Amino acid sequence: MSQLMPPENLSSRVLSVLSLPLLERIQELSILFDRCSLRQIQEIYPHIVHSVFGINGNPLGWGLRTTTLENNPLQFQVLHQFFGICGSWMHLCHRLLADQCKFELDVSLLPAKFVSMLQAGQNPMFYGDLINMDPLRNQLGTLSLNAFDFYIIHFVLYALQPLHSINPIAMQIHNVRSKTVYLKLVSEYLNNFLPLFPDARIEPVHFSSGVKAPQPLPVQALQPLRQPRYLKIPSSFLNGGNVSGVGGSSTSNASAGNTSPQSSGASTSAARAYAWRSESVLHFFVDIWLRYDIESERHLPSSDFVRGVRTLVKQIHFFANGASQDHSSLCCLRKVSSSMVKSRIYAFICGLIDRWPLDSSLMVVLELWLSYIQPWRYTMAALNNKTSGLAYLPPISPCFDGFIIDNLIMYTHIFIQLLPRFERLDYTVYRNAFMLYRLATMFSQNDLIDRLQRYERLNAGNSYGFDSPQRQVNMMNKSLSPGVHWTPVVSTQFPKLFSEPMQLHMENFLLLISMSRNSILRDMAALRNQIAEKQRSDGFLINFFNKLFGESTQDEVTLREFSRIPEVLRQCIDAFCRTFNVDQANLSLHENMPEEACPPVSSITTQKFSFFDDSDSLDTSKLNPHQMSLNASNIQSTIDPALLPIQTNEWKPLVRLLHILSEKINKKYGSQIQAYYTRDDYCGKVARQLLYAPMTEQWFDKRSGNTDLCERLVPPRVCLRQLGSIPVLVTIGGALLIGQMLWGSPILGLFLLSSLVIGYNLMLALFS
């Protein structure tokens, strides 16, 4: 038996361990957990949780939101293994449940809207036994949580920290599609505690059967601002194993022998263990994340937080859609989970759309919305039949008609809210065109459009009786459980989605898309001519070696990027024309017309706007994409070819090594290289054939919140990246093989290849 650590040395030992480097820290803590008694672990547990999530210290904590598989694979693996469902940390949390100890959470760490909900008495039964009142101020003071809930609520709160605005590492990671350890853990926790399959096993399975200990009520009863209203949970839910709070009477009932109709004895205990953890995870994630106050917060939530909310929405769809096959204690929790999200998601997405920057990062908000309004994509049948990619669109079962009716403004109002933003996007960027494609393909589903048109035609007095967004909000409040209310600010000025004004609006919008597509086709034709002219001037040998070594110019890279856009835009136009019954002949009529002969798309496009207009009346928000492209035609990001992303025909480790070597050469001999490049004699001509030419790099910097164009002059330089190309390596290997076969020495083959390359460059320098 391992020797227990003396109590007096415990605190100092923990503090010293928490100051170690991360990998050593995790290793030492794993040993410490085995050596300490349960009472000792209770003392150090809150300190470790605060350290993990950066409470009153470094906001990065242990780096869960900044560690990815790309930037630190070893640390990513260690963190995921330690905090995973079957990891050391989760087993420690469940080990502490045996002693039924409680940990206090100060409400100052909670979001303001969440605290207001608890203080006003709007909280459901789940929070009834968690609340501790401050007897002096008669206000909410702390929450008493068991070890599992204490960790989960801190884990959920960690996502609300605006790391992307205070740390450059987080800002860089959150703006790309890399998956952090935190997002992986979010997906793993939700998938485990809110399972899709009714017979799924929730890990960890083996822990104390005393799930939640009875907890004393607050010293003084909470005095709400209005009559408290609670989420009505059916009695069968409570009997089936749902525990209404972290402590309290539900556990007492369990110990008294309250059994489920479906189970008894040991199976009843296991069912209760499943239910209370799932309920905790569901309440903490939904009530905290979807109450993020987007309107009043100084910083927008990070894109990784929005991706986490999308993971939550998808998993709750899975969880709720399994209710019909589930006869366990989770059944009633599955049934109420969808309404919990419905009560908050509309205001949350509307706030995101209003404040999100107008660039391709809008994709994360779009994907969140599309995931919520397509619950039929997250069923057991859809999961079993799902094919690769986005092409799979499962049919909409009649069982989802109620969801579509209850959430109609989530389809219609938000689409109308998004449309002005899509009208201002630049569709010469592929990611923007792909965003439009995602929107178009979703709304082109025939079985969905038929439903939306039919339900939207039902006016007041009919069975579904909603003729405005606000009226439907009122109806949804009546249909929700008491204490759960919609609180969005809804404008009633939006027309119906399938009305005649919207059809005209969509026709004007599609005309803009058609004009953008034609403009891209013209730019592609001009770029092809430019590339062909350059290839003719370079001659046969240069073109042959460029193709042999797989070299691509900036123009060729741009052309490849452009070539994907016209077909995507064409599919978008076709899909929207089918959805809104727009005649494509009206769009084709203007395709070959000169731009000055085209009719105005809207009243704002008849005015002349320019970024260089010094008048006080300039409003750039009214610029359409065509005008923006005219004003910004000479503002393009230009990247050093040596710094372009590693291509599929390159060997990554060798390219990185050659880049480091090139940087050291340029840093040490930069002045001599520039002197050779500028010489007018034959030596200078040779240098200009072998070295990369000077250029001006241009890129867009968004760190300040604005898009600033930055420039940097790059001098002549050595670049050995070509040697990392797979065709070049194959050529070198072929030369070595020829040397071995013909002369018995591979070095002679390499010498012959080097002589040919050097002679070729000397000839080019002679005739340049």
C-alpha cells in the first residue's frame, strides 16, 4: 500500500507541482493523486481546478484552448489523455463523490445574465439546492457543488474568457480551423454524457453509488423579484432516476428506496448515476453558454467558442432525437433538452449576426445556424446512412414538422437578417462563395421549402396562427415550460420569406451574384492570357523545367483559386432560383450587357461611391461587392513564394529544413547577396537567374479589429525550397541511378545533373 503524504507538506507540495512545466506537472499530479488520502485531495482539489482554468492567475491556464495537434502534438496528447472521459482527472472527480464533499463557487465568476436568472427566481428545480444565500445582503452568494459539477461548471465557464483578444497565440489559433484540446474535450464530454444511443454506456461507470449527498438549504429563503417559476419535470422523470439538484431531496429519496419502474436494486442505482451527470452537463452548457450577453460584452466571442456551441447544438439534436427509442431514466431529460436550447438560441444567433465581422469567418456563425435548423441530420438513421462530405441530405421525416413550426422564425427571420450581409461579401474569395453555396443548398431542399411555404401562409386565426416574428415568439413562450421564456428583440418589419417583395429582392441579389461570376470569368480569361504571354516570353526550356520541378507562379496559384468559384456561384444561382421561383432568363438577359447598360440593382447602387471620396456623406456600408472590387482592385495580398503553404508535391520535413537553412544564409550574407544581384556585369546576370527577385509583400492585419494593409520590402534572397520538391528529388534519384548503372558511381550521375543545371543557367544569363 502506498504511503500517504503528511498533511503539513501537502499544500506546499501542490504549489510546487503547479509551478512545474506542464508535462512534468501532469506526471507529478498523477503520482500525487495516488499517494494522497481522500481528505487531502479535497483540500487541494479547488486549487488545481483554478490553476487548470486560470482563475486569479494566467488566463491561459494549462493551455487547453491554445494547444492543437499541429502546434504541439505531445502536449495535446498528454492533456487529452489526462482530462479525457477515462483519464486520471475524471476518475479523481468521481472518487471525491464517495465522501459527498461540497466545494463553494463564488457567483462573481458566473455570467451576469446567469446570476440574474438565479437571483430573480427564474431558475429551474435543478439549481434549487445549489444556491447559498448571503444572510447579510439577502443576495445570492455562492453555489455548493460536488466535485464533478465543480469541474464541469469551471470547464464551461472557461470558454467565455476572451483569450483571442488578450493573447496573440489564442488569436492566431481561434481564427483557423485547428481543433484545440478544449474543443476535443467538449465533443467527448457531450457525446459521453448526452449519448445518442439509448443503450450507450456513460463513462466512468465504477464509482460510489452515493451520487449526491443531502445538502442544507440556504440560511434565508431567496426573495425573487417576481414569483418563482420552475421547469415542470414529470414525476416519472424523477422516479426514473433524474436528480433535480446537486444535493437535496432527490438523493434522500434514493436512499429511502425510491425505485424506477424499469429497474430495481443495483440497476436503479446505476440509472440514477447516469441521470444526474447528464442533467448537470446539459444545464451548465445550455444555461451558461447560450446566455452569453453578446450585446453588452465588450469583446465578441471567439470563433472556437461558436464552434463549441455548434458541437453542443448538434449533440443535443442527437440526444433529443433518441427519446422515442429510450425507455431509461434519460428519456424525459431527452424530451426537455430541445426546448431548453430553443428558449435561448434565437437571441444568441441574432446577436452574433449583428456584430460578427464581414469576412469569411462568418462561416462559423452560419454553420451554427444551419446545424440548429436541420435536426434531421442528427439521428441514428442519418448517422448510419451518412456518406462522405456535404452531399448527403437526409429526407425530412414528418416527425420534424413540429420542430419546423415551433422554430419558423429561425428559418425565415434569420435568413432575411443574413441576406444584407451576403450582399456585401466579396465573391472573388472562394470561402465567401462556399458560404453562399452552403446557404443555397440548405434552402433548396424541396421537402423543406414546401413546408416553410405552407406554414408561412398560415395567418392569425389558423391552427398555427403566426403572422409576424413577434407573434410567434409569444406563442412559443406559451408552449414552453413555465420559467423558460424567449427574450429576443424581434422586429416586425421583416417581410415574409416567400412574399413577392422578397422574390424581387432575391432577384436583385442573384443579379449581383451573376455579375460577380461574369467578372470572375473575365478576370480568369485575362489571367490566362497573361500567363500564356509570359510562358511565350520565357521560352521552351524554362517552361519545361518549371513543369518538371512543379514550380507555380503567383498568377497560376491565383488562377487555380479562381477556377473553382464560377461553378460554385452557378450552382448557388440555380438553387436560389428554384427556391424563390426566380426566372433565370431575367438574369441571363444582363450577362452580356455592358456594365453601364445594366439596370440599377437597387436604389443605393445608382450612386457613385469611392473610398477616396472626402465628403462627409460617404457610407461604405452601402457599397455593393462590384463597387468594392473597383475601389480595391489594386489592394491584394502578395506573399513571398518561399513562404507559401507546403504543397502536396513537396516533402514537408525537408522543405522546413531547407527554409531554415535559407534563412540562415540570407541573414549572414544578405548584404553580399544584394550587392551581387545589383551588379550590371555577367556575374550580376547569373545572380539574377539563381536568386529570388526583390518584392513587396502585402498582407491584411486584423489584430486591431480593423483590416489594415501592411507592406514589407523583401530583398534578393537565396531560396532552397525547390530542392524539397518531390519531382526534384525523383530527378536527383534518377541521376544517381543512371550514374550507378553507367559508370558504377552514383556521384558521377549527380555531377552530370549539376553540370546540366549550372550550364543551363549560365546560358540563360548570357542571353538575358
